[in-house]
Amino acid sequence: MSGAAGAILLAAGQGRRLGHDKSITEIAGQPVLAHPLRPLLETPGIGMVVVTVRTDVLEPAKRWLAGTRLPVDRIRFIAGGKERQDSVWEGLEALGHAVEWAVVHDAARVLTTSKLIEKVMAGARTTGAAAAAAKMSDTVRATDSAGKILRLVDREGLWRMETPQVVQAEVLRKGLAIAREKKILVTDCLAAAELAGVQGVLVESGEPNLKITVSSDWALSEVWLKQWR
């Protein structure tokens, strides 16, 4: 990928379904955010990594970083915004205008690897935006609000969105600005890119890349982490 890249690690979620803040709770001996932070730092082409956390987690996160051997000059913790897109915006502002590409990743996806990040970065080079994703393998049905089945949905061409997501920084900035102006809630960076007129591509993750959302995700992720690292 030509041009400098910076990363935004989103760790400002509330963790409501788990009942506690995920970002600095330890899993496999390290804070959650430490696991995806390392492969981002190890990926060629990525310089600065901005980590967005809740305001009340900001100082504990900085203290944790100071006690590690990580390259502190390449890591910056900032307070995230109310919504995901607000945190991405704050991350972009922290990275500044010198970066050409923004690599955005959810800290709760602790199993990500440099290999996957590089695959998505290569995919973004073709159109200006790309995201890791998984093809739907389950049967999908649409229902009404009461759970009554309405129809079977053809799963061909359906994907589950994941991160990392890589977008040209100015495209992402433009898309998020449009979303703000029009009060549109965008749930991923490719949706923001689309608002800016850029149609992204999906890159099959092809490896475990689950997001810690409920307790069972936590237990499964910990098993994988202990096995891999």
C-alpha cells in the first residue's frame, strides 16, 4: 500500500452485555486492548496507533502503557465519542492529515493478526476502502417483531461485517462529515465511505475473528489466545 497509514483502535464501548468495561479487563494475562494493539503495531506501513477509550479509562490505560515495553511514541490514548462514528472521527483528528490511509479496528476483536490486517490493506488499495468479513454459512430467515417467520433469505452474497476496516483517510473524513451533517448513524467505515462516493470491497477473513460481546465469546477468545500466544 502506497502512502502512510495510521490506525484507530476502538476501545470506548460500554460493554453493557458483559457488565463491565472490556478494554482494560485482562484476558489471557493482558488487557483486552493489548491483544489487537500488538498486531497493528507490527503491521508494515502502520505508524501511529490511536486508541479510543472511555474517559474514565483514559488514565488507567496510560498507566498500563507506561509499564509495558511497547513503543509508547507510536501509541496515543484519547477519549472516544458517544457513538462509534464519533470515536472514529476523534481518532482521525488525532492522526492528523499526514496519513493517507486509516486502519480501523474494534478492540473487542482480540484474535486479529497482522496477516489479516495486511490482506485488508491490500484490498483497500483497489477501490479506496475494504473490510474484513465472513460469508454467511447459516440459514437466514426474516421475521416480524413477534418472531413469526416471513420468508427464507437467500444467503448467497451475504456477509457478516468485521474489522479491520481500511479507508483512505480523506474519504473516511468526508463520509463522517456528511453523516454528521445529515444526522446519519453509520455502523461501519465502509458505510461512511459510501456516503463519500466510494464503494468498498470485502475481504474474507478466513480465520477466527470473533468479537467479544457476551461471556461465552470471552471464554472462547481466551482459549484461542492461550493456544496462539
